[in-house]
Amino acid sequence: MIYLIYAAEQTYGGLHGMYNVDIIEADSEEEADEYGEEMSRDVMETYTSILDTMYEEAYDAAQNECLEEDTEEYEDYVGTYVEDLIANNLEWSVYELSSEHTMDEYREMLRNHQDWEDLRDKYAIRKDE
């Protein structure tokens, strides 16, 4: 199956071009969903302004817990705190596309500046919710 994946993060929600779009082939929606999660994580890790803000919040939280800097406990706390912030700010959407075109044809449409939302609206298979 062919999937269109849009990935961003919740702080900016794709504003300022802080998002990624890809078209993939996957055996299941779950597999495509896992790929979307990784894409969202990549978006967050690409933009240092987002990570810097998260690390600042983590450092403040560690200080509020009275943890001593430059200790293993401090570093573990900050690392876990940032990972939790990342996990809570991931944002992605997965859309199964019709078999009307191949994956390469869909990718070519994106390369030729077709808006991903237009592509979604034209070719995504709608499912009853």
C-alpha cells in the first residue's frame, strides 16, 4: 500500500516550513504510522530552536528538583525529561493513497510542486470514522 505521511511537531504545527512530507510503500498502516512517528522526531531534532527550548525546560526542572549539575543523576534526569517532551510533542498524519498511481508517480507530483494537501484531498482513501 502507498501512504502519504505529513510530520511536524506541536509547537509550530508545521508553520515556517517546519514539517516533512513523504510518500512510502508499507505493508500496513501500523508500519506507516511508525515511519510517521520517526519523521516527526526527525523534524524536532532538525530544528535546534525547538530542542534548545526543551533542554532549557529540562535544565530548569532539574534545578527545581535540586539536582547537582554534572552528575549522572542530573544528566539522566535531563535526558529523560527531554525524551518525554519530544514524545508528547510529536505530530504526524498518515493517509493511504489510492492505487491509481505508483509511489514514484506520487513522489513526482510532490517534486513538481503539487501541494501535499491537494495530493491528500485528491488521492487519499477516505475511511468512515
